[in-house]
Amino acid sequence: MLRKLLVTALLQLLLSGRSLTLLHAQPPNVVFNRLLDKGEFPSQTVYSIARDRQGFIWFGTRRCPVRYDGQSVRSFLFPETYLITGMAADSANRMWVASDRRGICRIDPHTLRLTPILKAPKTTGYFYESSTGEGWFSTVNGVGRLNLRTHHVDYYSFRQTTYQGLKAKGFLEDKQHRLWVIGSDNGVFRFDRRANRFICVLGIDCPDPKRSQQLYLSRGCVDASGILWIGAYGHGLLRLDPDTEQFSFFKLPNEPNRITCVEEGQDENKKRVLWVGDENGLLVFRPEQRQFFRLTNMQAAPFQTNVLYRDSSNGVLWVGTSTGVFSYNPQDNLIRTITLPTSLVRQPVVVKVIAADPQDTTGQTFWLGLSHTGILRWHRPTNRFSLIPFPRGESEAMWFQQTATQLWIGLRNWGYKGDGVIVYDTRLHRFVDTPAGKRAGTLFSVPFVDHGLIDRQQRLWVGNNDEGLQVLDMRTGKPLPYWSDSIRAALHRNNNFLTGLAIDATDRIWLSTYRGLYYVAEPGHRFVWADGAQPTTKLPDDLATNAVLAARNGHVWAARWGSVTESLPNGRLVTMLTARDGLYDRENRRLAEDQEGTIWIGNFDGLHSYNPINKRFLRLTANDGLSQNTVTAALYMHQGTELFIGQQNGIDHVDVTQLHRRTSLPPVVVTSFHVHEQERPIEPTRPIQLSRTDNAFSVDFTTLRYSRLANTQYAYFLEGLDERWNYSGASHRAYYTNLDPGQYTLHLKAADSFGNWSQKPLLLSIEILPAYYETWWFRGLIVLLVAGFLYGLYRYRINQLMRVLHIRNRISADLHDEIGSSLSGIGILGTMIKQNLPAEHPSGSMVERIVSEARHVSNSLDDIVWSINPNNDELSNLIARINRYAAELFEASGIIYQISVPDTIQHLTLPMEKRQDLYLISKEAVNNLVKHAQATQASLKISLEHQRLYLEVRDNGIGFDPNAETERNGVRNMQMRAKNLHGELAITSVPGQGTSLQLSFPVLF
């Protein structure tokens, strides 16, 4: 027995070792992505590929250089260049281009302007920047060295031959920073920097006869160990050790060996390979096995590979060909499809069940249950399939359960004959009869055993969708009478179909049904409705459940119609995922859990995953690599790190570990900046200033991830305007218009298809400059102009007033000196004439009247002169005059009087017109009082209240009727003057009770 075990173990080790060997000897299982459709490139032929320091990928096409940002291309058509065979970005991120028509050109990273370097020859190629910052390029006579700062060129000529074309096909630099030139037909040269010359170490120009042979070489690479690999026409792949200068060739069997380029990389298992391009496509060379493998799944039509470039920052391999560009991103190998061989099983066929074979300790062998014909044993390292036919070909595999040496298979026998459960002995490699297996298929009316599991007590639980659950003792095959027919009938009444079984860590059996979740409670084997543990208001809208999963933490997940729920062991819901969370289909059919606790959900619209810890919800579809969006047949989690999906004619494999360890997104970059739809060059690191009329701009941005996972999401936020992030989905343009002048900061970020957002958003500082009329200096100038204008008006008004005052003074003086003296003279002459006339002279009365009128006119003139005089503008002077005038009349008439004037109005001034009107009103009132009132007492009061001046004249005379008709004009004149003052005049008088005159008018301080 011991000897037998040792032999078995040795065989397994040998098989395991053989498997590993076969694994490495197989062509890589990788998927290349065709970059763009025809028409987006200016030319489909690509000769060179480079990456700049921002992360943009550049392609040298047959027509011109092209910049690629992962979504669109920018072509540099003018000036015309043609045949771009070499490009490189320097430390300032300037892209240097070697062309056939314009020689060496430079593209500015900010203005994106292509400028030829006039000192370089017209025809150049294969530009390369060395670690010393020098630019090297090929010419028809040899090679040139370009000083990137001064543009000085040094030339190194090669021996001229019959070969027509560029004399070098590329430049390499080994780990010791020695420069190597790949001569087109002269050989391989090493640059001796001290001697400033090239030394041929292999080829027709080599001085060593043993190393002198005619070689036509193509592009090459330096691998991680420092070895040079170069394509050699007719000789295959050249390996050259730069230290020992030892070389060897590796030829493709039965091939013309027209290798065009080579690049080191890794396969899907991170094993070292050499990618080799030739005139017929792309190959893989495994140096350890010294074997070539041609890749045949890139495209149907043949193509020539011109250049290979591997981006060391992310491992992406770029392939430039005669029909466009292909890329392989290792991160895109998240999902791989394994196709079933058509020679083994009739197709179409669906993989319904997947399980690992526990007898393979390497974990590389799996059982695949099919929708017809039988089951497959798949050895993953060799991709070898073995068919084990069903006893009846019309059977459909529904579930697997495994013991030490037996594989239990639940079936649907569509012929309605045969067993519902069959057992395959994995040691004897044949189907065997077991009591439980034979009996399980007879428990239901038809041989449909849709569900099954084996618990730790060696009980076989089997279920039929329509007829419910049965339990058997696996040793004896006898059914265990846990439930009566009536109990089972009650559970499945009203089409409450059984849709799934699961067992948790406590050996509790869970059932998924169309009425929700149940579990079998012990002791007593009672069916308990788990969904009844919470109020109906918290239950899903549809309780129908298609699958149940017992998670490692003891919680139970249910895939339902319209939702996926998480419940505690007592049935209480803690999580409910719906379309609002990202479920794209209502019919959720499959569940699985990985080692991180992430729940995987399969439905008719993709593969979904939910992490209960960080609440991250993801969705994978055919765009991400699934063979189809329908994920309803089978989900199997292998060792918690690999998810297998049953599909039609094959299976999909998801590397869950790789998904959880997604690399961070590359930084967000600006691809273009437009102002009023016109592109404008910018430097993202410097503030962007826009004029007031340029306040409508758009920014195109992206993240340079170059992945075929096409679900990149974008968001932007303008600090200074927006209050929150704008999530624009797949649109990567931010647009703003009619911005006010000021400082703004535009935040840009992106997320990959797994919901990972940029850790550090890109910030653009944008300043909208104010228009000239919005600037502080313009506003200050306007204030000064207005102030100057107002001051000018003020000075003009003051000058006018002073001029008026001067005129008034002159008029007052002229009236007083000329007219006043003349009237005084008339009065004096009249008085003298009257004195000399006899008493009864007929002219005496006339002379008397002349003297009286002269005096009256003189007094009136005196009032006018007083009013005109600017020195009398103050109200105090007017009051004094009124006071004096009234006092003289009252005293002359023997009237007792009282004059009241407050001191607060003594400093007020009144215009000349108002002063004249006020004086004449008061004078008329006093005159009337003295002449007609026959009063013994009188009062005159002037007051100021609420910016109104009040004048009141009162007496205790005989009074009069104010409404009586009269020919006198005194009252009418006073009313007119009060109107001129914008005031009110009120005369109150009753015959025999005196008279009161009240005047009020507004005054301004």
C-alpha cells in the first residue's frame, strides 16, 4: 500500500512538472486591441512609436507624426514630413521627429507647433535620444549626432554600399550606457566615445574575419539582463552580448525569417518573452525554450509589423503595422475566454456547472458540466479537455458535489428516463452505481434533480423545482422522513418553486424559493420563512429568489428578481441592492464570494460585484472582455481568487486578485483648450489669463490609461463658480461661458471602469481679466472725472454767485447814490418850494403831493436797495429790519407790541427773492394793522419748526371780513408773494375781535 501511494505521488509530481513545462511552452493567451477604426489615422502604416513625459503616445506614420491620448488622435500634417521612422521626447518634453522630407523636426509641447531644424539633412530616420541627452539619427550616408540645445550636428559616415536607403535601422544603449548602432547592411557598431568613432563588432565591416559576414539588420532591443536582440533578415533573431560580444542566431523553422523588430515583454503569467515582428505578423519567442509561436488571433488579414514599443511605465505593448496599431495592456487581461474544442462536443453547448478536481493538488484541473453530451475534464496548463459522456446524451448537468473519490452529478434527463443523479468515480474513471444516487433519481415524478448538496453528516439533500426537497442517507440510500407530503405541499403551494440550496458554516440548510428565503431549523427540521424576520415595509418589492449563497461571515445573500439582499443568520435584512445601486437587470441568477468578501452577481446584463466593506459596486460586460453579457449559467469561485463563468461554447475566467489590485489611474491631462471654439495653446502649470470677451472656454481632458476597458468616467469642478462636482459620465469636456472677471480654479478628475477616481485632480488656474471699464483704475478715473466735473460746476456756480453779488452790490450802490440822491433832492426842493409859496397858493397841494410821493418812492427804493445788497442775505438782518420797522410804527401809533424771534434762526440765509417777499408781506401786515385795525395791542412772532418758517402778526383791533369785496390790492399781493415762497398764508379776522395773519413756507438749511 505504501509503495502504491509513493508511486501515485511521484506520478503527480511528474505530471505537475510536465504541466508547468507545457504552460511555458505555450503561446501567450493574450488579447490585442485594434487601436482605431480606419480613417482616424492619416495613414494606416506606422513606422515608429514613442511616449512623451506627459504620457501621450506618439505614432510616426507614413504621412506625418500623430499624438494619441487614448481616445482621439491629433495629426501634424503641416509642414509635410513623410515616413516618420523615429521619435523621442527630451527632458523638456519636446518631441523630436526624424522624417524623410523635412529632416529632423521638433514639436513644442505647449504650442504643439512642428518646426524643422534647418541644420539637419533633409532625409533622416530612426531618431534616438541617448542617456547623455544627445539626439542620434540615421542618414543615407551614416549617422548624425544632434546637440538638442544648439542644434549643432556631427556626422559619422559609413562605408557606402549598393544598399539604397538609410544606413542605420536603429540605436540601442546597454546597461553600461554604451551606444550601439544597428547598420542596415554594414553590421552592428559600438560607439567609442573617447575616440569619437564607431567600431563594427559584427557584420561585413567588422575587421575580424570570423565576425565579418553579410547581415541585413532591422530594429532591436536591450533586455532586462543587458543582452542585445536584433532582427536579421534570413538569419532570424540575433542575440549579442555587449560585454563579451558573443552572438548567436535563432531561426524560425520553415519561415523566411524576415524579422523587422523585437521587444522584450511578459506574457499573461508574467513570464519573460520576446515579442518579434516580421513581414507576416507578430510572434512570441521564449528564450528559455528557444521556441517561436506565431499569434494568429490579431486579425484575419496578413500584415507587416514595422515597430514594437513597450511602455515601461505600465507594461503596455504597442505594435505598429502596415494596417494600423495594436496594443496589449496586461491590465486588460482581467477576463480571458477559454473556448471548448469543437471536436469533443457538439455546439452550441453551455457550461452549466464548474468545480475544481480535488485530486489535482496543483489546483489546475476542473470539471465542467455541460448542457448536453456529458462533462469535461479540463487541465488548464495544457488547455487539454477530456470528455466523459453522460449515460444518456440528452441529459443536462445541474450541479456537482464531490467526495474523496467521487463526483456526484445532478441531472435533468430530458428524455424523462434514466437517473436524476449519477456518480463518477474519479479514481476508476467511470460511472458507478451507489444506493443514494440510484434512489435520488426516483424521488420525483421525473428525473429532474435540479439542486443537490452533501452535508457533513453524509446526508444528500436533493431538490426538484416543482416538487420540493428530499433528504437521503448516503450510506444506505434510504430517504429520511423529515417532512410529510402535506408539509412539502404547503411549502410549495401556489407555484413556490425551489430554486436553490446552500449550507452555511453551522450546517444550516438554506432554500431559495419564489416566496423568498427559508431555512431548515433544528431540531425538528422545520421550514422557517427567513424573510418574515422583518416588517413587510422593509422587504424587497419582489421576494422571488433565484439563488442563495452562505457567505464566509455567516451572512446569507439572495439573488432575487429586482434585487440582491444580504441577511443575518436570523433572517433580518442588512443590505438590499437594486437598480439604483447599479444592477442592470432584474433577473439576478448567480452568486459567488471571493476571499476579500466581495459578492459576485450574474444576471442577463453583465457580471456585477459588490464589496460590503467599501460599498463599491462594479459591473463588467462584453466591453470589458466577457464573451457575452449573459452571466446566468454558472459562477464558480476557485480558491477565492479566480472566478469562472459558464458561457456558451466556453468559459470566462476573471482574475479577481488582479481586479482588487488595480493600479492607480495615470494623471489627468489636458488635450486641448478652446476659446470660442478656437484652440489656444496653454501651459497647464501656469495661470491662464483670458480677456473679458474670451470668457467662454472649453477644456478637453482625459487620463492616459490606454485600456480597452471602455467605461472611463469624468468629472470637473470650477472653484469660484460651481458648488459641487459635475459628473459628466463618458464626456470629457468641461465648458463654461459668461464668466465674471475673477480668479478661478478648474479641477479635473477621472475614474476607471472599476470606480477608482484620480487620487490627485488636475488643477488649472484661470483668470478672467476685467474689461477696461471694470478695472479699478478706470473706475477711479471716472470718479475723478465726476468729482472734477462736480467741482467745476461748483466753482462755476460760486463764480456766478459772486458775479451776481458783485452786480447786486453795484446796482445797490447805483440806486442809492444816483436815484436815491435824486429823490432826496426832489424832496428837498419840494419842501423849499412849499415853504416859499403862499399858504393859499393853488399849487401848494401839488407840491405837497410831490414831496410825499418822493418820500414814498425813496422809502421803497431804500427797501429795494436793502434787499439787493448781499450783505443783508442773512435772516437776522431781515428780522432786524422788520423789527425796526414794526417798532417804529407801533411806537408812533401808541400801540403796545411784542416781537418774538428765537435765536436758532439767526444764522439762516434766504435768497434775495424770498427775503424781499417776506419783508413786504410783514411790512404790508404791519401797515394794515397800524392804519386800519385801531388796535391797542399787537404782536409779531417769527419761529422755525420742521424746516418751515412761520410769521404771525396779531392785533386786538376792530377786525374785518376777509371775504368781503375790496378794491385794495394789499391782501392779494400778500397771497401772491406767499405763493412765490411756496408757502401758505392764512388771515383770520372777525369784526370786533381783532385780526391774525399767519404765514408759513419751507426753508432749506
